[in-house]
Amino acid sequence: MKWHTFCLLSLSASLWSVVAAADQGSRFAVTNSRSEYSHWIDLYDANNRRIDPTDPNAAPYSPMTTCGRCHDYESIASGHHFNAMHSSLPAGRPGEPWIWTDERTGTQIPLSYRRWEGTYHPDDLDISPWDFILKFGRHLPGGGPGEPPAPKPTADGESEAGDQQPTPAVADRWRLSGMLQIDCMFCHSNDLGYSPETWWNQIRDQNFAWAPAAAAGLASIEGRVAGLADDFDPADAAPGGRNRLPVTTYGSLRMNADNKVFFDMVRTPDDRTCYYCHTTHTVGSQSVPIWNQDEDVHLRAGMSCSDCHRNDIGHHTVRGYEGEVHPTGESVASLSCRGCHMDGQDGMGGRMGAPKPLHGGLPALHFDKLSCTACHSGPAPGDQAQPVHTAMAHGLGLPSHHYTSDLDPGIVAPVLLQDQGMLYPHRMTWPAFWGRLIDGEITPLNPESVQDTLRRILRVRRGASLMQTVSAVKLSAEDKAGVLGEERASVDEELWTQEEQDAIAALELAKAKQAWDELLVSALETLQETFENEGEAVYVSGGRAYRLGEDSELETFEHAAAQPYAWKLGHDVRPTRYSSGITGCYECHAAGAPIFEGRVTAVAPVPDDQPPVHSMWELAGYDKLLLDAWNQSFQGRSIFKYAGFAAMGIVGLILLTYLIQGTYGLFGHFRRA
């Protein structure tokens, strides 16, 4: 056989192997249909063993091995909702952080595994994935910290730098609780039978592996891992005994004769599902009641969240901001506000029937200086940024008796800030924590360690907050008389005018602030004793930092760690007639216009009778003198327009006069000729 014949046969064999591999396709099943697939499937446990649902000793089903038989679980786990701990992936545009709130110690720390600027990585505060799940599992769909990677050993047998080794006790807890795997039904359930409340209850019981079956209503769970000792060995558990792993009992209503279980699910999640984690609404005395607040205009028009925030099997959800680069390489420009409603470079403007806005009379310069959301999204700018509750920060979606307007953490909106010369609306929160100051850098302390250290100092009762404890001041008759006068102070409180009530409230706040300052000194002294001369004890709150000065006097100082964290908002989009500037130029370009002159007051979890207050223009970085001059020029804009039109009319009449005279003279010349 000649050498070129051998090469030709080898090449043919290689091509055939490639074609054969392509024909085999992926090992994961797809239907490629817009119809929904009916999921009657077998259940599998964490060890990939088929479950007999009628077995009284049946194991809880595992989403990874059950759903993963047809769907690429590893690829799904790389999606935006699950990949925060993947340090090798881009962090993306900063978004809402997880805010660790502890009302007992006046703590609210913005956390993010993505290391967004202004947030703290949980590892830096010794917050383990176990702690994270028990704190935020209520709004986590599983995966991420629920499946912490094992530390990678180095050549010397030590773990890589940055990997957090779990303590023996925590390692034992994971051994008993199982992993909190990504629960597909958390988002893809097609009915209201799925209960996030049950999901959260199972997590609090440390029944991580049992949470998916219980939340979906597939099984009832008896027992709590939280009640078992760290050294408990399931192999030594007595049958029917009290100390044993939770028992799983599957219901029969969703089971057929082949012991297959029915999952009522959809490809694209329902808006109500998205709302569980992404609900936001304004609160407070200036806010419209929740029942009278409107949904996003797109949802009112019949669209769904997933129409714009769509994803592939990798669950790389489109976030919808301009300049977004999708991991798949697909162009998603037409899924942003501007790309969908305007004539973009990709020629996809008008997608999904989006109307093209006219913006009549609006100078084109505005499109270079204002984002779409600056005028159309979030609460309308007012004299004061409004307090806001979000599902992730305040636990919305779960039944509670404590959804008060002053519930920690404090978040306000809208706050208009510039990013690369473009104005965007933001939500904003101020960090509050106990920390250590070393070489000019403040590092937050672990919140639970602080609670253990300061419990006897702060003396916060169970169910109460530090704010409530310190604010429980009693005014004497002399105090009230000093504010209202003896005659009015003796009158029943119900008969006080609003002005008098405000005066008393201001006095109570000043007294609470004084009490807090005294308590803060004691707390900082106690913390300082634990540092062993390594750093300086500080407390950060409400845009300020506090430490002990000379003679143990409280000292306030400025520090970058006290600066607020802000993230851009995209929803809710308001209707056109409710957009900013709809009434004309003067809505924004006039003295006192909320878009520039609105106030933003720092919010703290402790009393502060003089919190930092900033104007929108200040936070956005505008020049006040230039802004005032520009606004002043608008005062004569209408007169200038009318004067211009009048001048044009006069000039037109003069030209018309000369035209008539010229025409008359020309015809007269022809007649004489």
C-alpha cells in the first residue's frame, strides 16, 4: 500500500469518527419544542440509586441525580444565580448584595462572593458557607454555598490560600445535613404547591438534603438534623428511635403504577416565582400603600420577566443592561431598554412589538447623559429618597409580624448617580459593623463573635433590637416642660399638636443618641481588650466611623469603609405619563427640582439625631454653580423663544415688504419699456 493511500484511508476514518460522534449528540435529552414536556420520572438519591417511593425507609430525592439524568447539572450550576463562588468567572455589573443584618448588635454588612466594590467577601469575615446558608437560605435556590467545594490540597498537603477549611464541628454538620443542591422546582414549578416557606423551615432544621422533596410537596419530613449531636453516627441509630436522620414519607397523589413521580413544571418560570426573590416596594409615611402600588408596566402589558431575562441551558440569565456581554457569545443588545425600543446597531429595535418612543422636544444630548432608567424606572424622585424593602434584604415572601417601615437594613431609593458620564437611578444602603482599624484599613469582625463579646454590654433582650433597647428612654415632666412649657406639658399626649409631638420625638431621639454614645464607649473598650494591642476597635454606622480618642472619649472620623454601597435599579418601569420630565423642561431644570435637589439621608441601625444628609447633585458629582446657572437660564427660555419668533416675524415682514416693492418696480419697468 502506497503511503498516500494509507494517509487517505486514515483521514477518512477520522472524518467518519467525527460524523459518528456528532450523530450521537449530547447525552442530555431535549425536545426542541415550545410545548411543555410532561415529567413522569424516577427519583434518585444523592448516591445515584433509584428510589422506591413506597419504601418506608426511602431517601430524599436528589435534584442533581434525578434532574441531572436529562439536564446538564454542571452547566446549570455555572449560571448567574448559582456561580457567585466561581472566582474565575466575571463578576458582572454590581447588583444587590446579601446584607448580613443583626439587630442585636446594630450590624448590616453588604456581602458578595463576587467581590463587588463596596461589599465584603464572606470568607474575609470568617463567615463559612454553612453560616451563609443558615442566614440567607430563605432566598437561595440551592447550589453555590450550598455545595461548597472541597479545599484543593497543595504539594505540602496544606489547602490553597483563600480556601476556608471548615471546623470539625461544621464538617460534621455537612455530613449529617447533606448538600443543599440546586432545586429546579424552586423556579420551574408550575403551581403554587411549591412552598419556599417549607424550604426555609427545612434549612433552619439543617435538613438540607430533604428540603427539595419537602418544599415541592412530594414528601413529608419527620426529624431535625439540628437536634442531632455533631458526632452522631447514622449507622448506630436505633430503628424508630428518637435520635436518627429525618424520615422521608412520599405522598401517593403524584405517583403512578410504575412508581414514577409527576413534576408539574414549566420551561420559563412564572413572574410570581421571580417576585419571591425580586420584590421591591417603597415603605414609610410618604409611600403609597402596597396594595395601591403598580407592577412594572411591561408586566401590566402582558409580558413576563423571562421575555427579557431569558437564558440557555447554562442558566446564564440575561440581566438586560447596555453593554452586557453574554457568556454564550450571543448578542443580547436588543434585550436592553435602548436596544429594544430604539433603532440599535444590530437592527433589532422594536423586538417583541416594543413601541419606539418619540421623545418629542427632547434635545438629543439627553440620550448621552441619561440612562433610560433615570427617567422611567423606580420610584419617582422626590424631596427625600424613600425607604425601600427588598425580598433579599428583608425576607419578603415569608409570613412575618415585623415588616415595619424602619426594619433593618435601611435602604433608600432613588439615588441618582453618574457612571461614566451617564446618570442612573440606584438603591443605596449604609454599612454598619464592628471592626478593627489597622494601618488605616478597617476590617469588619465576624457578627456572631461580636454578639458573644458584647452580649453583656449591649443587653438586648430576645426579640428586641439594639435600636429599640437604646431608644427606650423615659422623659421626665421637667424634660417635657422644657420643650412644651409647663402648661402644654401637663396636657394629655393625645391633645398635643403635630408640632408638639415632633418636638417631643426630637427630644427622645437626642436622649437616645446620648445613651447610645455612652454605651458605645463601653462596647469599644470591651472590644479593645480582646485585640491584645493588635489594631483599634471601631464601629461604622450611618456614613460615619467611631473610635475611642484621648481619655476614652468618643471620636467620630471619616473613612472609606463608612461610605454607602449603591447598585443600579431597572424596575419597576413606570408608564410614559409617569416618567420624569413628562411635564416639561422645568420639571428638572428649575431650582429645587428633585432630580438634582432631592435629599438623601443616611440610615443607621442605631440612634442618630443628626445623620449625614446629601443632595442628589452632590452624590452625582455635579457642579452646583454650573447647575444653578443652567437652571437660571431656563427661566428666560420661554421669553427668549417668543422674542425669537417675534424677531423672525418682523424680519419676515421686512423681507416681504421689499419683495413686494421689488416686484412692483420690476413690473413698472416692463410697462415703461
